[in-house]
Amino acid sequence: MPILHKAVEEKPDIFIYLGDNIYGDTKDMKVLQAKYDKLANKPEFKALKANVPEILATWDDHDYGKNDAGKEYPKKHESKEIFLDFWGEPAGTQRRKTDGIYTSYMQESAGKKLQIIVLDERTFRDPILRAPKKNKKVLAPWKNQYMPHPKAGSNFLGETQWTWLKQELQKPADLRIIASGSQFGHDYNGYESWTLFPFERERMFKLIESTRANGVVFISGDVHWGEISKVERQGAYPIYDVTSSGINKSWKSFEPNSKRVGKIMRENHFGQIEVDWNAKDPQLNFSIINLEGKKVVDHDVKLSEISF
């Protein structure tokens, strides 16, 4: 994972793992633990831990325990304990006491507040719906294998997490980064993402709008490529989704996305958000950085552009 050395060179204040941090698909918790132990012993990971002040994490399916799994995965409670132990969650926290691994953090710099909201999109999620076989492509049968839930009532976050999220969005903050294992701001493509739960996705938009929560930016992973998406909403500010996924490998293919801003990145990379709080109108830079340390995707946004 040489890209982690490049990440260290950028001297980030925070590094956020967005899931599939290991590929531990199993019901055997000894196997899952062994995969985490393997990651812990990687020199690149050790360098990251030694040089970055704070490392945060959520999970996706492969470190949750099963490919594309939701609440039906039988070992979710055992998997949670291994996850929290590995990422250094202190004993007795609310995250330890409740179901799931959702949590939040508040940082302050130059008198400005940054809120980081970490979602859990596995523990409470209903099963996804497979598309009819006639919709599958012969040359690529894995594509478009899932279809959106056609009716309201299917769960992505679960009511407990939704209630918690509303309370979080009502807290004072200047910028809010929502860490999502699955992509949020792109077009439906048949892979796992918020687009398979369109009523839940719409609920997220409406929650941001009803709470008047300023400065919401999503970061996501999962798909094995990097891109920046932008969703325009009438009467609200645009929602950006900065997707970074591919710490240890490149990827041959990618999917169309009318919401994409700039290029797509299929080689090893990491995503970065830089904030200049000293500007009168604070400046944000979203970027995707390659093994040479070059910003191959680069987009600037002023905080006022993502505020009500």
C-alpha cells in the first residue's frame, strides 16, 4: 500500500478509512481478526499510525463480514467488537454501548467548527433487491445486478441512527463531513450505493434541508475508483460527494455518472479535503492524489457555496 506513504507526506490532520479496510468475508471471527492483524503489521499502515494525529474509520461489507450484506449478517455484533478494538475505540463510549458503529467528532480550528459524522450503512440495512436476469449484460453479468427499492419503508440507516443523525445535524458547525461507506451523490449504476434506497436518499436530502445544516460534504468509498460528484437541489445548496477507493490496487472499469465533476481516477490514490479557515469566505479544496503526489482531480469550493 505505497499510497499510504504519499498520504503521510501530505501531513494530514485526520485520515479516514471508509470501509473495505480489510477483506474479511467470513463467519469465523478468528479469520476476521487475522485479517486485521495482517493490516496492523503492514509497514505502510504503521507509518500512517505513527505520523497522523487522528485516524477514524467506518466499515463497509468486506470488513463488516460478508459481501453486500446488511442486517441479516449473523455475526455483526462479534464483528463490531473486533472493529472497535482494532481502531482503538475507548471502553465505555456510546459507540460501544449502542448497536452499530455510527459516531461523530467535533474539531475546532481558527474559531471554526468541523463536524465529522461517521455513518453505519450495514448494521440496520434491509437486504438489497436483485435485478431481473433479463437486465443483466451478457459480457458483464456482474453489472446492474441490483435494482432500487420501489417503495418507501426499506431501511438503509435504521430509525435509531436517523434520530441520532438529526440531532447531530442540529449541532452548531461550520463544515460537516459525512463519512459514508457507499457512494451518495452519483447516478444509479446497479452497484451497491444509496441509489438502491432512493426513498432513504431523499430522506437524507430533506433532513439536511429541514435542519438547515450548513456545509455538508459526503466522502465515500467502495467502488474501486475515485471521483467527485455534485448533486444540485432546487432551493438548497449543492451536495458534493468525494469518492476515494483504491488504496492497494488499480481498477479496469468505471461507471457513467452525470454528476461527476472533472476526471475519474482508476489507479492507486487517496482523497483529500483541505480547508483554509483564514479566508474571509473559507475555501475548500477537494482532490484525488496519485502515487506521484499529483492532484489528478482538483476542485475548489467556497464555504458560502455549500451553505443556506
